[in-house]
Amino acid sequence: MAELLNYETIDTAVLPSFPEDSETKGALEVLEWANSEYADKLIYACSFGIEGIVLTDLLAKVNPAAKIVFLDTDVHFTETYQLIEQVKKRYPQLSIELKKPELTLEEQAAEFGDELWVHDSNKCCNIRKITPLTEVLSTATAWLSGLRREQSETRALTEYINKDNKFKSIKICPLIHWTWKDVWRYAHKNGLPYNVLHDNGYPSIGCKTCTAPAINAEDLRSGRWQGAQKTECGLHLS
């Protein structure tokens, strides 16, 4: 039996290849391989943006009972929570967990001050997103992400299969070759539910405390952490 591709073996492994010119630009093929390779040791960390909805739909075709985790920071938009309920009804077999941080907002404020996201957004992201995902991935070998190369410079070199040094895991990104138009074309063709904030100038949606409408139509993440020298929460930075 071939050795499982994991964090320790990826450096010497011959990685599988996938057809970039398939109907889903390799996404469905990547998901089929990942599900076969990792089974219940595969987790999808979904933010429920439009890419997340598309990837959820594709994943459900491969494994209707797949594991999905949403990092519930307690400061997401109401519209995001409403969308999650819609997704649960559309895909009743999926296992969707809302993973909360160890500290409540009140406990965080007591220890670090009110509105930590304003005066130290990196610490806030670490407490409410990075540490919870670390806990989730401690029981998994690989995780799925909806990253696309087109999204930003920091994501432009993302591969289908990536060595994730931050979480000591394998990060699998099936949508790397999809464009913004590809994502929406798929969503509309398949009648997928999506966050209504996308219709109001929010191409990228995170916590309501750190997300605003995009200020640059060419930069889909220009509404995140406005005024700060920051474009990522840290989940996708080594």
C-alpha cells in the first residue's frame, strides 16, 4: 500500500497531477483524489464566501457527508450565519461544525482590552481563528481551502497540493485556476445560495469588525482590514 501523503512525506513524494482544462479546471478531480486519499482525515475549513459555497457544492458531489468547519469568531455578519443555515438545509448530510474560540468576546476584552481587533488585529485573529483551526486540524491529515490564485499576490503561487508549515498539514486548494467569473458562473448555473453581502460591494467577507465594501474593484480583498498594512488573517501565511 502506498504511503499516505502527509506533512512528513510530501517533500519526497511524487505528487499527483490534475487536468487544469477539465470542466471544473481540475477542482472535481482534486476533490475525488483528496477524498480517496484521506477519507475522514480530511476537513474543509469554509468561510462561506462565494468560493466556499462553490467548493461546498463540488465537495458534496464527491462526499455528501464531508466534514466542514466554520471558524465562528462571534463577530461575523448576520447574513453569514443566515447563509450557513441555508447550506445546512440544502446539504443535510454534510457535517458542519461552528468552531468557537476558547475565549468569549467578554473574556477577551477583560484580558486584552475592548475591541482587540482595532488595536491588535493580529492577536485577535490568532485567538479567534488560528488557534481554533489548529485545534481542528490536530485530528486531521489534510484540509481543503477555497483559495484562488487570482485573489491576491500572496495567493498567486498556490498549488493544488501544498505543504502547510503553519499547521503542519497538507493544504488542498481545488479552485486555484478559477477566475471570479468562473465562480459566479458556476454558482448561478447551479442555483447556489450565497451571502447577500456579495450584492452590496463585498467580494470578500470575513468578520464584520474588519470587513467593509471593497474600495478597489480590481482588488477583491481591498475591503479587508482597511487602513492597516494587512491583507490576510494569518491562516494562509506560513
